[in-house]
Amino acid sequence: VGDGKVEGLEVVCCVSVFDEQGRFNPRFDEGKVQVIKGDMVIFAIGQYGDMSFAEGSSVEVDERGRLVLNPETLQTTVPNVFACGEITTGPSTAIRSIGTGHEVAEKVHRFLRGKKINSERVIYTGVYPKPVGPPMEFIKEPERRRHHMPKLKPAERKNNFKQIELGYSEKHALEEAMRCLQCDSMACIGCRFCARACPDFCINVERKEARLNKFVVKWDYDMEKCCFCGLCESACPTKTLRMSQEFKNSSYDRATFSLDKDFMLRMIKK
């Protein structure tokens, strides 16, 4: 819909896809119409395949424009030609096409090795490690833990286009934002990441924890131990630590430093 330019997509509620004989014959409820606002509509519905490649060959195509296929072996009428996806099933889902792709790949692999390919069906089941979060005992304040996004109940969101994720309240949004460390605030939060990253143990951070905040009591840097690797700067989540331009212009050899220790430490003394 729109006047000279797309302003939205009008959708009608579909009450059934197939008729009593199982044929594709959708029926609609014209009383349930909704317009989804937008400035672009992309048609991404594939209804048939381009079968011109099979013309003049022994690969047969049925009356519905699908490749004739042995359902057990996934071979066409030419034994050396295998097929999968919507070119064999007709309009389907992307994930089903991906599944048949996995299956036909295994069939071809067996075929090329001279093994039977019409035995059991190949079913892939992913095995994924269970994600393990940080120990909750380290996060004592409830407001510092992650807030779960409130969602519409399943019974309230079926058969409609209502928004599922309802959004945070202002209080929860602020608390969720305060959990972030990557804020480029140029303010040390006492996380000790720099001390952990230092290979020469030349950084010492002492902090005092309070509700929702960490107060840095002491930040010591031992110039005699530092090898100027820059790992502390890379590990700092708030970008408080910076490698000075003076360091970049100086030598990597301690014996030939062009800048003395007091000058290099002047920023820390402030």
C-alpha cells in the first residue's frame, strides 16, 4: 500500500492452507486485515525451480515441476544425479532444505565409496556445550544481575502480530546499562583487568566496593618492572589507560631511554 511509494504491506489472516483433499488452497478471513508499516517490501517466496537444465536429458521432472526422486536414496532417474531441497519437495521451509542438503551429502559420500545408500536415514543432531555463566555468588547486589526481557505470554501472542518483547522499564533499563564496562568513560572502575594482564606484575590496584560502585583507593605502577608491552592498555575496558606518545618516541632498550622515569610517570603522579 502507498501513494506512489511503498508505505506498508497489507496482510490478511489465513485460516487454512490446504483443502480437504490436501491440495494447496488457502482460505482467508477478509475481516482480519492488518497493515505493517515500512518503506520497502522484499519478495522472498520461492514457488518453483528453474528446470530448464533437465531439458533433453534423462532426468525426469513431474507435472508439478519437481525432480522425480527415489525417497530412500535421494537419486533422480539418473543414478549419478542426486537432488535435495525445494526442487524435489516443492515450496517448503529453508531449514527443511538445509536438512535434506545434509542428508544428500552423506548419501553421495556413501555412493562414491561403494556403500549402500538406501539403509537408514541420515539425521543430524547438533551437540552444543552448555553455556556456563559467571558464578552468581560474586554478584551480591540483585540490581547488578542481568534483567530478563519481559515478554508477552504465549497465550496472548498466538494468532496475532503483537510485539513479543515488551521492553525494560526505565529503572531496569538504567540498571542494565550500569552493568556495562565498555563505556569509554575514561574513568577507572577498579576492575583490576590491567593488573591481571600485566606479565611483570608491576601494577597493583586496591579498591573498596560499595553498592553499585567500586572506589579505587590505590593504583601503583612499578616503572622498574614494566616491559612496556601495552597489555594493560588493551585490557582496560574503560580506556582509562593509554600508552603515551613519549613512550612511542622512546627506545625499547632500557639502557638508552631518552626520557627519564620521573618524566614518564608525570601523568600518574597527577
